[in-house]
Amino acid sequence: MLEAQIAQRPGGILDLMAKLPRAALPGTVWNYSTGETFVAGAVVRSAVGRPLSQYLSERIWTKAGMESDATWWLESPDGQEIGGSGLSATLRDYGRFGLFLMNGGVAGGEKILPDGWVREAVSGKMIGGKKVDYGYMIWPFAADPGSVNEGAFKAYGIYGQNVYVNPKERVVIVVWSAQPKPGGKAVIDDADFFAATAIAVR
């Protein structure tokens, strides 16, 4: 998929996804895939009849008090946004997005998301009879009841970028990282760092 992104050919990623074999029957196996997120973005773009970046700007960005414009990596010039990556914003604006989620999808005093949607989006799912700690493109923490991270969730980037949201503690933490390799290379465990920080700011 990265090669298709770099090629900057209109329709290249959807062409690639159409050629891949199905990993499993729908709902039977959890298969984390940025390509599938791109397809989800294409579905949203088709449903709303405009680019994802424009829709995000209209519905959330301009209403949530963002300080700066964001950018989004496109598949090709004037093409579709890369649904699973490439959204670049300032640290504080990522924090404001975390606040938007923590406050149940309210931006500028307007209820953008339906009641209960964030709770559903940030909760783990049963797939193929197994519990998966993944929601709607958001990672819930598998935390012990009563622990600091209970009910917390995060958006997580491949090289350690994080938007941590803890509604119980009323804390949002944004971390920009540049780990040399994807995933699993953090010096300290993210969950421990976030828990310690949440306790420290009580």
C-alpha cells in the first residue's frame, strides 16, 4: 500500500485493495489493516459527497476551536485522503480533538456525534468469539477495574504518536514520537506513562 501511496496514481489504492484476497469471512477474524481504513474513508467520502478533509473541517475542525489548519496525505493530486494515516496537525489541536472525544462528540457547544457513539467507538469488540481491544479505529485500554486507566482510550500512530483520553480523570495527553521502527520500541510502557501522568496532575 505504501508503494501505491508513493506512486500518487488516482484510484491506485482501491485498485490494490480490490485485488487482495479476503482475509476471512466478515466478523470472524480481527484483521488490522490500513488498507481497509482507506476503503472506509472512500465509503464516507462517497456518502457525504465531498472530500474527507472538507467534511472533517465543516463538522469538527472549525467548531472545536482548532488553532491551525491541518494537512492530510492524499493518494494523488486532488485525490482521496489516506484514511488510515497522514493527518498532520499541531500538538494542541490533537489535544482539542481528544477533548472533543472526551466530551462525547461536542464541538463549539454543538452535539456533533449521537449520544453513546463515542462510548461504543472506544470499547472493545467481540470478533469471532474473541475479545479484541480495538474499537472504531480507537484503542481502549485493557485496564483493571478501579485502575487509573479504566475507561481510557487512545488514538495511536505507527511510530508512537498518541492521543490519550481518560474521561474518568478528565485528562487528555498528546505525545509526538519518532521511534526508529514501528510499534513496540517505546522505552517505557505507554499505559504506565499515561497512568503516572494522570495521577500526577490530579
